[in-house]
Amino acid sequence: MLLLTLLACGPDIASLYAEERKHALAVASTAPTSWKPDMIVSAGNTAVEGLILAHLQGALDDIVPEAGSGVPMPNLDLHAREVALSASEECPSCLQIRIVIEGSVSASLLGARASLPVEGTVKGQVELGFDEKKVVVRVRKLKNVELQAREFGKLGLGSADSLFEGPVRDALLSALPPIPVVDLGAANLPILFLRVKTHPHGLRVEALTNVPDSTPAQLEDVRGVELRLGISESALTGLVRRAAFERGLIPEVEVGIDPRRLDVSADHFTLDLRLWRIAGAGWWRDYVATGTLNVADGKLHLDVPRGSVLETAASPGAGLADPLAALFQSEVLKAITTNLDQTFPAAVGSKNGGLRARAVATAVRGEADTLVVEGELRTAGDSR
């Protein structure tokens, strides 16, 4: 009788779970004008140049200019060798672009086939904009086509610029827009607002998720080939917690997983988590787990050593139930790792439609209440 009385006086676990679920699934729909990002992506110019170059490779194949009066039609075989970006004063999100091209030109003259090497540069302006959740490069201006060909005049065709400026510009215009350089839509991240900024060494994409009351992320800009993504721990916890409640109860044991706080310092993490048992009188149990966070094969992993999970609190009546320690070590960590992987896909940037470059996560750490993922650009044939 005493046991029944104690259980009857216990909390209504189902109602408590419903309230926590409502809170976890809440989304923000507005933000102040002066909003601060809780997710940031920084990419060095060299990384962005590599992504653009990957799109341009092969785009200049088989260019054939229109034939002029009495002028034999040459064949132009060019490819992009180099892309360079630099700061621009055209607009806050603009960059100057310089494309180095090279190849050969060949034509029939007096019954003989002549082929000569040709090289040149194309300069212009590009602007960073958005296509849904992708940051893309779009051409604003493309000008200053400068081509050189050794002994080109001996073919009797006039200057390289006069014959090929138009076809080269047209080919580049068709190949350039729009090129995705940062893709935040790959993991279906719930983003409210996006903005992009340029600086002398690269670009910075700032995003605000729809996690209510998330704190700002802190991330230093990078340069060169570097790629870096940072998300505030509060935003990350909100996203992971939402995904856990959307999943619902684990059918086999009718237990719900509730990640309540994730704190990362360097490569060590502390995870506060609650398990909910709704069946019968129900109960909840609080745990704290400590371990390390690392990257393997471009994916984030939690490593919790045996004995690093401690129960810290429980509801009345929870002491009569199985503590489910084995469940934590299997289903719980599997669920959290899956949610982390969905939040940070292996491609920090864009896979570029299966072309020749992709951005891959290489390291992870915690800095100033922000989880920071380092990445690098890898090209086709790179087996790392």
C-alpha cells in the first residue's frame, strides 16, 4: 500500500515529457534586424578558387568561332589553368576574378594543317549570392580577354584577340554562373537568415538557425586553402535535441532520448542527457557522459570510454526500473552521433554536382562555446 501511495504521488511523466517535447520542437520565426549568427562558414580564397576552377575544367573544349568572310575556321582547344580572386570595391559581396587559360589553335592553310600554342587571361567581376541555402558565384562583368599565340600571324588569320575574344568570353559566361561554393542545404539545416561577406583573404557566410534563443557563434576568418565551420553549442544542442524528439520513443523499450546540453572544450565533450520512460507509471533518469569528439572518414564521432557514463538524478519510482546502461552505450550514442553527422555533413562546402572538388571535414574542437569543424578541399583522384 505504501508503494502504491508513493507512486500515485509521483510526477505525471507523460505530461512532463509532452512539455519537454513541445519546448524542444519549438522554432523561431523572426529575428531582430541586428541578428548575430549562430553558425558561420569561413573559406579562404584559395579554396574558393579551387572550387571555381573545378567547374571551369573542360568548359572551354571545342570552341569554334564563327567564320569570317574568306577566313578559314580554326579549331580552338583551351582549358582553365588558374583562377585568382581578389578584393573588389564594386560591392560588399563582390570579388575580382582573373582566369588563366591555355591550349592550342589549329587551322588549315594552303592545304596544310598548322597548330600553335595559345594562352591568355580573362578578367572580370563576380558576386557572391544565394540560391536557396547555397552560396553561389555569379558573373557581374567579364572583360579584358587577352590572348597570345606565338607566330599566330603566320597563319594569316589576324590577331588571336580579334578572332577568339567573343567565343572565349561566351564559353566562360556559360560555364561560370552559378557555381556553388558553400552549401548549407545538404543536411536540411533549418536556417532563418543568411548573409555573405568578403574580406581580403576569403569569404565568410553567416547563418541564423531557427533554434530559439541560441547564442552567437565565434569563429576566426581563414585564408588560403582552409575551410572552417563553427556552430554555437546552444544551437547544436537545440538541433540535436529537436531531432531526438522528432524520432520519438525507441519502440523496443519505450524510452525517449533527450540530449539537454553539449559542452565541448578542445577535443573533450560533456553531454547531459535524460532518458524518459513513458509506459506505466513512467520515470526519467539524468546522465552525464564524458568522452572525446573526433573526425574519421569525414564524419564526426563521439567516443565514450567504458565507465564514463554516470547517473546524476532520477524521478521518484525510477529506482525500481532497470537503469538501461547498455541502452545508453548503444542506442543513445548511435542517435546522437547520427544527429551530429546530419548537422555537419562530410562536405563542409559543396560537392559541385559530382565534379572535381569537394570539401571534407578533417578535425573538430571546441572553442569559446562554439564547436569548430576544420575542412580542406580535395580534388578528383585524391584518395585521402
